[in-house]
Amino acid sequence: MNLPSTSSPDAAHTPQLHSRLPHVGTTIFTVMSALAAETGAVNLGQGFPDFDCDPRLIDAVNDAMRAGLNQYPPMTGVPVLREAIARKVQTLYGHGYDAGSEITVTAGATQAILTAILAVVHPGDEVIVLEPCYDSYVPNIELAGGVVVRVPLTPGTFRPDFGKIAAAMTPRTRAIIVNSPHNPSGTVWKREDMLRLQELLAPTDVLLISDEVYEHMVYDGQPHESAARYPGLAARAFIVSSFGKTYHVTGWKVGYVAAPAPLMAEFRKVHQFNVFTVNTPMQHGLAAYMADPAPYLELPAFYAAKRDLFRQGLARTRFKLLPSEGTYFQCVDYSELAVPERSLGEADFCQWLTRAVGVAAIPLSAFYGNGFDQHVVRFCFAKKDDTLRHALERLARL
Ligand SMILES: Cc1ncc(COP(=O)(O)O)c(C=O)c1O
């Protein structure tokens, strides 16, 4: 056998890869945040708060670290946190999950969703996503060897079209991913939507991955319709939530999944060889902090005030405001602005808005596989009031 000599150039060559995700590039969120930083624009693009979390939460994590809670926790998450999550879900949505066998703490919702998909999707299985959708779903399905089946939410209203969902279901359908409150549109599924979904899935073995990371951001007195409230859905659902969203700590990357024990058993097989577990002091800190429900119960009023401040300012422009029933996103249609750039496509419009007006936004087309362009962009209002006012001053000329 002719082995290459260690001094030959061949010895140092990096093998060429056949990409597992050939269509994936840098996400629009990274691109727009970088452009906002470069141009000094107010960054209302990427979805994260520019204010700090409650200092009591930091203290709770510090206390855990100082108490020596710094080694590996159990694979499924520390029991006190799983119990706190189970109590919260029971109180809010009336479904009892067993903290031992039905709740797992994850490294944010992103890892939870990937893990759920890897646990249940076999090569060739179909998974329905409702577009526009969060950008991790499609590559996650592709990594599992699944087939992505894209069903559009109704353009203009972003409400689910159950006729289209039913038409997309086949004997190969393994799961459907639902996200309410919905990123990017800010729509919230109603009781009748959940009942329709429950009815549609009842005669099938289709699983539900219910992305509920914005569960505590539902406004105007509406309830959050968790899949946990619907026995027929809860029995087939991985319900995913994120402490990052709820407690203004997106960088901590801690979330959780609740699912019936047989589903959770499969989830944990993947989880234990994926992240294995999630950092210990954060989990203890979150468990202690959750003893007081006020921070999440007060979240709708907190964010509704920001939404209203932002909407009142935008109402003085020619942007057409779409409803924002939940999440911390506000979508606007720019097709009636009095500037020539109103005819640009969404991605170019966002570039122009960032560079020329000084406010970064995200094009909705980034949430569609085919780049569907409806002249709508998304702003994030999880910002200090001063940041929002600053952005509004800049947007006022439009
Ligand atoms: C709909 C949706 N799902 C999941 C996530 C990810 O949450 P995490 O930061 O906990 O991974 C996000 C974050 O933006 C989101 O908007």
C-alpha cells in the first residue's frame, strides 16, 4: 500500500464534504444583526430583549453556584426544576405531567425541537410545517432524513387553513409542528383552532410538536391555548417551552419539553447522547425563581405596554400594522409608504431600512422555503422603551 509521506502536500489536505445541509447558509438574523452593528442602526431585527433580567434570578443562580451545585445534574434535569415545571403546567393548563417520566430540561427550545424530531422521524417520514415558520424546523427535519411538507398559513391573516393541512396529510405523515403564539406573525391559535387540530389528528398516529416558547406573551385577555389543555393533543404532543423567552435570558439557553411517558422515553434516548444534560446552577436558580408565579403572570401586561407604545408610534407612519396578538413581534406591510423603496422586495427593503433609516427589521420571506414575498417585515419590540422611542423617531419620516 502506498501511504502518502507525511511531508507530501497530500498529507495535509482537508477532505471534501458532501454537505448534510446544502441549502443552509448564514441566517438572516445573523446578517441583519451584523448590518445593524456595522451601521449603528437600532436593532429591532433579531428577537431578544435589550434589557436585563430580574436581579433576583441572577441571585438565585449565584446562590446555587456558591452552594456547590456545579457538577453534572441528572440527565433529565434537576428534580426541583422538573417538579416546578409540572406544577406550573398543571396550574395553568390543567394537565398533570409526571415530573419523573414526562418532563425533560433542555438546552433551549432549539435543542428540544431537534431532539424531538431526531427521536421520532425516520428517513422518508413526512413532517408538516406551517409557513412562515421558525428557521430551525426545516434543517432539523432534513437532518433526520425526513421529508418536509410545507403548508402555508393563510396569507394576510396567518391563520391555519385546516383544509390545506388535511390535504397535506398522508400515511407517511409522522408529525406536524405548530407554533402558537407564532413567530413571525404574532398570531395566536384560538380554542376552535385547537379543537379542529385535535379532531383532524384523532384518527391518525401523527405526532404534534407544539412550539410554545411565547406561551406567556399573549395579549388583550386572550388565554394561551397550550396543547396541554386538549387531552387528544396532549396524548400525542411534545410541548416545548423556553425560559430564555419567559425570563429575558435568551443567552442562557434553557428550556423544556413535556410529553407522555412513552414519547418522552424515546426523546431521552436522543437527549442523553446529544447534550446529555443542561447546566446545573441555572436549573436550580430557575427552580427557585419559579416559586413566584408573578414574573410570568405579569409578562402579558409588561409586553402589551411595549407593543402599544410601538404601535402608537407606527400608527403615525404609512406602515400598515398587522395585528400582534402574542409574541414580541410586530409585522408591518410597507407597500403604501411614500418612498420609492416601497417596491423593493422584503430582503432589499430591510437592507435599505437598516442603512438609510437606521432601524433593522427581518423580512418575512426568510421564513418561507420559496422566499414568498408579501411586502411584510417583522420588528421585535422586546426592547427598552427608550430604544423603541429612538426607533420610532427614525421611522417617523416614513
Ligand atoms: C418559534 C421559536 N421557537 C424556538 C425558538 C428557540 O428558543 P431557544 O432560544 O430557547 O432555543 C425561538 C427563538 O427565537 C422561536 O422564535
